Amino acid sequence: MEQIVFFVLGFVVLASALTVAASKNLVRSIFMFFVTLFALAGLYVFALADFVAITQVVIYVGGVLVLMLFAFMLTNKEVLNNLQQGSKRFISLQKLPALLVAVLFLLILVNAIIKAQPDNLAWIQASAQSGNVISPTDNMVPNIGISLMTRYLLPFEAVSIFLMMALIGAAHLARKEEHKF
Amino acid sequence: MLTYLLLIGAGLFCIGIFIVLSKRNAIQVLIGIELILNAAILNLVAFGKYDKLNNGGQTFALFAIVLAGAAAAVALAIILNVYKQYKTIDPNAVDKLKD
């Protein structure tokens, strides 16, 4: 049962990502991206990272997608023009190099993953033997909070300052200019 | 389970590369970049299962999600500015650094 749900979620992730790549309509691709993000959150739950899954839903679906919809609506006219003159076929000649790069890179990655045999890596075997594996009954949220405030305090502060800089920069870039200089 | 998660991540990464390289709309290119970031986060989370004590994978997955949000905000502000300047968001049409 678990396996079935897992593979269904994986299939939904890949299929909706492919639909994002294939669709000409920008709104449709944004909403298929929404489906991809939700299915990815499901996969995070299967990897026993429930807090990351919730964060994914809150930040991506609540923040990034709304931003994308805003940007889409503010730049609407050009998109409509693009829609009318776009070619009908999925694989046109100008997309061939991109397709080639993506497929060859996928072959390399799959080959590397299968050759590496991640389940038999030394450190994973060691942590499995010493009981350092998260089990489904563990509650990891307190652990994440404690390690954020102790072990990973420096990256946490760095990331928060970076986020503040990025948001101030974005607000500065997006404001209306009164006079050109 | 770990191998399948890594394979799904690899597929997502390559779909993201294809979108970034082939789309002629800056917002769709941004979606491709977000797909690539999500593939990386999926790998972090998948390996993070085997690090219960330090919990490095999940913590850095959270950091990566925050960085992706910041990147999206800045990129969309830049897209709006480019639209004001050029009246288009086709990355091929943007070819000047100053007015």
C-alpha cells in the first residue's frame, strides 16, 4: 500500500513537471507547477521529513506561486501575444538542443545513481546499524528546532540576513521611480 | 526507497534544465529554476533520513527552501523591471545592460 502511494506520488511529480514543460499556456503551467509542489511535499513525507513538507507547502504555494501569478498578471499583454505566434508542435527544431542536453544529462545521472547503489553506501549502512535512522514513529520537529538554535545557528543567522537583504533588494528594484537618473 | 527518490530527483532536475533552456518566457524559466532547486531539496531530504542525530539534511533543506523563496522574489522584481524597459519578457530580447 505504501509503495503504491509512493509510486503514484512520484509519477504525479514527473508527469506534472513534464506538463509544465510541454504546455504553451503560462497560467496552465503555473498551476501544474502547483501540483508538482504538492506531490513533492508528499514525497518529503515519505522521506520522513514532515516539517520540511509543511514548510514547502507554506512557502512555495503560499509565497512563490502567488508571486509568480502577480508577475504573470503584471506582464500579461506580452504573454498573450506570445501565445498566438507560438508554434504548435512540442518538439520544434529550436528546442532540439535543449532536449538533447536534458536527455543526455538524465542518462548520465541515472547511470551514476544506479552504479553508486545508494542503499549500499558505507555511511548509510553504518548509520543503519547504529540506529541513526529516522523511524516513522519519531517526532523530529523538536529535534529540528534544537539543532537550528545550537548546531546550525551560524547558517541560520546567515540565511536570515540573506533573506532580509534579498527582500529589501526586491522591494527596491520593484518600486516605481519618480525620475530617471 | 532511497534509490527511487534519487531517480525522481534526477528526472525533475533534467525537466528543469529542459524548461530553462527551451522556454522563451522569463517566468517559465524561473519555474524551471525552481524545479531544479526542488530536485536538490528532494536529494537533501532523502539522504537526511539517515542522519537522525545531527539532522543535517532536513535543516539544510529548510535553508534551501528559504533561499529559493528569496531568489524567486528578486527574480520577479527583475522581471517586472525588464518588462517596464523592454515591454517584453523574452530572455532573447534582453541584450543591453544600460539604456
